[in-house]
Amino acid sequence: MKVYKYIIGLLWTTSVFVGCSDRIFEEINTDPNRPAAVSTASLLVSSERLLVNTVRNPDLNLRGAQLYAQYFSQNIYTDQSRYMMPVNYSDDFWTGINRALNNINEIIKLNVDGQTKEWVTIGGVGTNANQIAIARILKSYAFHNLTDVFGDIPYQSYSSKDPDFEALQQNPDNLTPKYAPQEKIYTDILNELKQSADTLLKYKTLQTFKNADIIYDGNNLKWAKFANSLRLRLANRIAHKLPTLATEHINDALAKGVFESNADNAVLKYSNSSPNQAPLYQATVTANRKDFAVSHVIVDVLKGDRGPFGIADPRLPIFAKPNSKGIYFGQPYGLPLEAADLFPVDSISLPGAVINAANYGEVLMEYAEVEFLISEIKGWDDQAYRKGVRASLEKWQIGQNEVDDYVNLLSVANKENVLSQKYLALFNQGIEGWSEIRRTGYPLFLVKKGEVVWTGEVKGAQVSYQFLPEVGEEIPNRFIYPLKEQSTNRTSYREALARQGDDVISTKVWWNK
């Protein structure tokens, strides 16, 4: 049996390394709930793609977080723009994240199991310790997104045996795991990221998984920087709740190394070939949907007509397409249903060709965000602020002269300017953009209840349309748990609600209270 597993592992590993990225995508064929004992390289490919696909899935990201953050606006159906979110929109996100987590966790189990830990290192895919470290980082990223969307969730840790951490339990399956409090989840994720980064820094010149890793191509040092940068994000998010713990992690992460340039960005690059195209492309071009346009909020800010900057932003033609008349016109955000078809598709700005490319690179985290975090941590430091703006523009390949001109015209750093530029840099990263709005209340230029979003003539009469949410008074604070959780895991679900609050979009998650 041991020889058989050795051969199977060797065959799988060999097949991964001889293919290009398109072939790597096609090798995904694992049971989502109980992966077979395949190679860890194959499991990594499956996990990375499934994870990013889910974080950017059309229901929760495009029709939810991207609209909540007012990056996009609906131009046919406007219910989601006004916070009327179907309860089943969270189902695929919950299921997809947990499928990815099961695959990632299988990498760890194969590297720990005495019967498999030797053959999973065959073919130069890396040591057990390094494979486990990268898997822990991916698990941390997955749980981080899941808890930011819902609050308390079933959670599992590599290093902690906390009795509240019951997720991903198999043999036998635990179908009714507890929901861990978000405070415990954040605390443990920070520890998971620290330990993983420390391990990878010891072997920073080595590669793990090599070209089976479609995020970093197996670069241990870049994975360590990603872990520390993500730690910076999470620690800063809870600094007002657990200041001592947050400061400890912030200082340690900065000392050990975070992103230093756009070359460090954590990006999953998609393919021009079907079915491995980027999520937004599949949701709009492949599905032939034109009911999502760039919001008038974003277009007006980038024109310099809205917000604190008052200058033209060279990212406008990257983020948006001009309409049929060559004009950038953002879809008014949150129109009432009777005005939803007021603007024909050729009159508004759809997502730009770069943003909506089939081979777009979805960003898990980038250098610009790190500099904005550093600016905030240092009391709105101007130097870090300008580095963040410059990094964002350069990521989008804006010409150097345009970058210099724009950065030089910016007013000095303060809370509003830093957080407003951070918001722009997070464009197309829906959950994180929405989370930062919840955490900070910025940017101030977002549309609020009662604001007039469009005034003009309709059928010979002058009209004004206000933004009037169908549900609640402000940007939603969370998503409702999947309906299946209310029936299959009822006891744990009710315990979470008793601790966190009602299962409604206005209930704040722990770090936002």
C-alpha cells in the first residue's frame, strides 16, 4: 500500500509540473467534502482557484459587497443597490469557502500523517513544514473573509485546541460544529499568520509547490510577506478592540517584513481560455449581462467632481469605459425601481477593459494597502500615504509622468484623504472595500439615505430621485447566514445569534461594534 501511494504521489506531482497554468486549472478534480489522497500540489491548485472564485463570486461579491461599497451600480434591477438582498445569496459563498477550506486542510493532514508525509514531498514540492505554513496562510485568508461577511462562524485552527473550534472535523464528520466568537477567530488567525511567516522566513530562499502555486509560484519569502501584510490588516482592524494584542502584531509584522513593492502583491492571474476566466468576466461578458455599471460615485470622484481631491484621476479609463458618446458617465447609484431603465446601456460607463478582462488578476492583497495601513498606524503619515497612492497608480500601469503629476497635486495626508485613497485603491476588491467602510465610516463621499442621486427630465417632467434603501438606514453590516444553517445546525446557529445579535443585515460584527 505504501509503495502504491508513493507511485500515485509521484505521478500526480509530475503531471503538475509539466503543464502550463491552463492545464493546472484543468487538473482540479477532487471531492469537495472529502478529497482523495492526491498530491498536495494538485490540492493547492484546486484550493487557490476555488478560494478566489468564491471570494469574488457574483452573488455575494458583485451583487453584494461591490454594490454596498458603491463601486458598481445596477442599471436594470436596483433592489440589491438598495440593500434588498435575497437570503440565498450567501449560500454559494458559505459552501465555496468551506469546500476550499476542506481542500486546504487536506494538505495539512497529508503533511502530518505518518503514512503520507514522506511521499507528499516527492518531486521537490517542498518540505512538510513549508507546505503546512502556506496552507495555514490560505486557511487564514479564507476564514478572515468568511468571518468578516457573517461574524461568528465555525472555525478550525492548526495550533489551537480551543473547544470552540470545531469546523472541518471528519472521521467522523461533525455536521453541527459550534460557531466560534469572532474575537477568538481574529486572535487565532493573527497567531496562525505569525507562526506561518516565521517558518517560511527560516527557509526564505526555498520554493514550495513551485509552479503548482498560481499565486506566488512557490516563493517562500513572498508568502511570508503576504502573511505579515495580512497580519497588519487584521491587527489594525481590531486595534480599537484589543489594542495591546494589535500593537504587538503590528510591530512584529513590520519588523519581520511586509510588502515592499507591487512585485510582492498577492494575485491570482486568470486565463483567456474557458472555463478559467476571471469571475467578473464570466458574470458579465460570458453571461452577457450589462446590468452592472461603474457607479456615479466612483466616476465623479475620479473626474475630480466629488470627494476631497478635486483633481482628475488617471485611473478613470482603467476602471470605466466611456459611453457611446465618448463620455464617462457613472450609473446613478441606488435609483428606485421605476427609474432603473432610465439610462440605456450605451449611455453609461461599464467596467473598463482592464478590470473586466478574461485574464484579469484578482488581488488578495497589495502593496498600496500596506502603505495606507502604515500611514494610519503612524497617525496619517504623509510619506506612506503618497507611497500608497503611487503604488496603486503604478499597479494599473499609469505612465510615470501622470503618476508624478497626480501625486504632486494631492493635498497633505489626513484621515479623510488617506482612507479615501485607500477606498479607491481597493476598487474591485468588494469584501475588503466594504469592510473598510464598516470599520471607518469613510469615504465621506458615499451616497447616503435621502441624497439626490439624479435630477433631470423624464417624459417632459422635471424629476429628482433620492437614494432610499429598501432595508435599513445605512450600508449593511453583514450578510444573513445560509438558510441551511438554520435547519441543519440549528443549536449552534441559535447560540451564535444569542451572542452576536439577530440574523439581520443591520447587526454589527464584533470588530465593528
